[in-house]
Amino acid sequence: AVVSTQSGHYGRGVLNFTTLLYQHKFEQREGMALFSHMAKLMKPSGEAANDTESSVSQALLDLEANSDLSAALRGLYFVGAEEIVVRDDKVAVVIHIPFPQQKIYHKIQARLVRELEKKLSGKHVIFLAKRRILSKPTRHSRSMSKQKRPRSRTLTAVHDSILEDLCYPAEICGKRRRFKLDGSQQIKVHLEKSSQINTETKLDTFMSVYKNLTG
């Protein structure tokens, strides 16, 4: 009876150890799958990815693995993504990319946008470089830096750059600002005629995204 009891305890111990081992392997595989799934997304540690970022990351990984863009996409990543409602039946996906990689993205952007729009259920895809706005220094500012604020970090310059990113690869030929009595302003942008076919269906998207990002 004593031998039988010890054998029973030993059997349960082996079973528990095996269960823990399988659970550890499952969690390890799950963690590796999650890491590979989010390999194209670079966010500060501790920040969780939203559903849009997960979908974009997976789409980029699929294109890198099974398309002609494989070599061009290797080493590229993005830092965030969000959905902006254009109309009741239309949603745009805005992908924020690192500013140093913008020129590399521009080389493949036209083809990349078409492929991503297919994978994201026909949603309009827009790439925007991540920029930082520095406030205007005053005498009461806490951090008085000796370096002058760069022109590219001003509010106006960043908003103009966002507009250029929205319209790319179309070039802006002219721009007119109309200031209203209530303090608001209306911007009328003229795009090159050669890009009319590719941009005329996205004009509502450009307006909605620009208004949402710049207020």
C-alpha cells in the first residue's frame, strides 16, 4: 500500500511537470508569433499596439515575404497607425513612418499604397513622416536653449509638410489661403494635372485627414 501511494504521487508529479512544460512551450511559441507579427512596428516599450497597427504590420510582413517589394521593404518599419473616418462609408488608414526613412518609402510608395489598399479592404492608405513641433520660446520658458528653433519644427512648417505628404506623389503647384472674419482659414491647393487620375478619388480623404491632424 505504501509503494502504491508513492507511485501515485510520482505519477501526478510527472503529469504536472509535463503539463507545465507544454504550457511553457505554448507561451514561448505564442510570444514568438506575437513578436514576428509586430516586427514592422517600432513603438516605445510598454505601449500596446492597436488593431490598425497590427493589421498594417501583418500586411507589410506578407508583402515582404510574398511580393516583388520584398527587397525594398527589408529594414523598413513604421511607428504608428490610425484610422480616420472620411465618410460613413469610407475610412482612411494613416501610417506614421520615421522621417529618416521617408525617402526610401517614396521610391516604392505608389506601388506599396496599391498593395496595402488591397489587403486593408479598400481603405485609402496614407504615409506621413513623424515630425515634432517645437513651441515658440519665450522669456518665461523653462528650458532656454542656446540653439535657435529650426524652421522645420515650427507649426506652420510641419502643417505644410503634412499637406505635401498627403498629396505625394502628386506635387503642389499652387496654394491660396483665405482668412475669414471668425479667425479661421481656408486653404485651396492646386495639384499638378498629370496626377489627376490618381488623386481625384482621394480629395475627400486628403481634406478629412488634414483637418483631423491639424485641427
